[in-house]
Amino acid sequence: MPEEPLPSEFEVTPQPVKKAPVSFYLKLIFLTCIVTLAGGLFSGWILYDLNLPTADFPVNEPVSIAPGTPVRTITQQLEAQGVVKSQQLLYYVLVFLHEPADLKASTYMFDEPLDTLAVAKRLTEGDFDTDLIRFTHIEGETAAALAERASAVLPEFDKAVFAAEANQYEGWLYPETYFVPATFTATQLIALMRETYKETTEPLREQITANALTEQQVLILASILEREANSPESMSIVSGILQNRLAIEMPLQADATIEYVLETPLGELPPGQLATELRELDSPYNTYLYVGLPPTPIGNPGLDAINAVLNPTETEYFYYVTGNDGEFYYSQTYDQHLQNIERYLR
């Protein structure tokens, strides 16, 4: 049976599709271009700004890169030292525009601020023509001894100026091998050593802050360890012994503090004078006569000694002696200590 046609009310009348005006597409394209261009300009401006020299660029200050330092560590170090604004930008410049394997370990001296591209170029060229003087500040060395040696190699170094400024920083002048220009002054050397101390001990900051000793006291005890012990292991054990003594208010009886005042090794004193000095020297540095730590460090300790104070070996020992063989012998009681002296020092 043939299908009947649908009623007229069910008929579908095709509707014409409305086309967007041409101007709409032009505006959309124009807006996209503007956004893209603005984003590009903004990104370009950021890169331009990051490439510029830092406001505190270290002009005429030695910047040392140790052999074997990874590229990432180098870029982090240079950002921390104010050489570049962005470690990430320097890293990508080195990776994509240079050969990272060409990086030269050296001590760099910049006589003017450089942008990141120029810094990267210098890093791959090296800085071996820089006229720097190698100077080593020895672990445990006093500011006075340091002044004598520095004045012998640095023409512009003034011992009197150094003595006036450095005494207050005894213990905070970090021992290290430095490369400095011949024109380096006493004030500049103090600033460099203090900054090196700050950078080197930064990873220990939480430990130092949490320690029962103040930072100054940590350095005082570390400076004693530099002279009383001779290895990281012995420093850690002697540190524990001296802290055992401090805990019960027992005199430290450290020969090194007496030597600091007398400016003479105790071994060079006649036996009679030694006994007199230990008994009668009225000085806060006489740790035989006065309980507790001396008022200041007796030298400038290195990282091993500082770590030994922060991480002492816990024992029940209260005495130690260095034998004629250079070995350390420890004891709990004074009688045992006397036996060790008789056995290993006679």
C-alpha cells in the first residue's frame, strides 16, 4: 500500500547557514597575531634582561672553578657569586652554544661586568693569562701569622691595617688556597676570607644554629682542635672529650691555648718555666687555670675541625695524650692518663 505524504506541518524547510562576516575572521587573526607577538616580545624581554650583567657583578674579585666541577654546579656557583643572573640561562648557553667539555677549571678575574653570553665564552676559553698570586692560608693559622706571610708576597698588603681589622675576625678567616691579584689589599683579603667562610659553611648552617654552642663557641673549640689533634678522626674524638669536660665544668687543660698567649710552643719552654706558666699565667686563655672556653678562637679552623665540633665522637673518655709516635691514646681516669704518659711519652 503506497505511503501517504506527510502533512504539511511536518515538512522541513532548509534554513540558510549564516556566514560570519569577513571582518570577524580578520579580527580573530589579528588578535592571535597580537597575542603571539606580545608573548614573544615579553619572552624576549625576559631573556634580554637575564642576559644583562648583575648589579653586584664581582669586578676584580677572583672567582675559582675547581677541576672536575659539573656544569650544573658551575652555573649554580656563578649565580650565587653574582656573576650571572640566571644559572638556567648560563647552562643552556653553555650546552647549546658551546661544548660543555671545553669548560676550563681556573681562577677567573673580570675587570668589567660581562653579560651571560660573554661569561660563557670566557669559561670555554679559560683564564690562564690572569696575573694572580697563589696564596694559601693554612688551617689553624692565626691572623698574626697570616699577616706575616701575606705581606711577603702581596706588594699592596699593609700588616698594620690587617692587624687592626683582622683581630676581631680571628676564627672567621677561612683557610684556603686563594688566587688574588698583586694589588690585593689587607681589607680585600679579609673580606674575601670572610665571604669564603660564609659560603663554605652554608651547608652546615642548620647544624650550627641547632648546636648548644654558639657559632663563635663552635669556632673557638674548632680552633683548639686544629692544634690539639692531627686528623679528622682524632679531631672528632678529642672534640667529644673536650665537650665531656665542658659538660661537667672541668678545665679543658689544652696546651694550645697557652701557646696562643705566649706565642711559643710549650715544647720549647724549659720544664720549670712550663710548670710555672701553667700554674700562674693569669689569662682567660689559660685553660688550666680557668674553666670553660677561652674568649676567642686561637686560630682559623678548617672544615674538618668545624665538623668535628658539630659531630663529636661520643665516648666516656676525659683524657688524651699524643704519643711520641704521633698516635693518640685516650683514657677515662687521671691514673690511666698518667700511665699513658709514662708509656708513650717517656
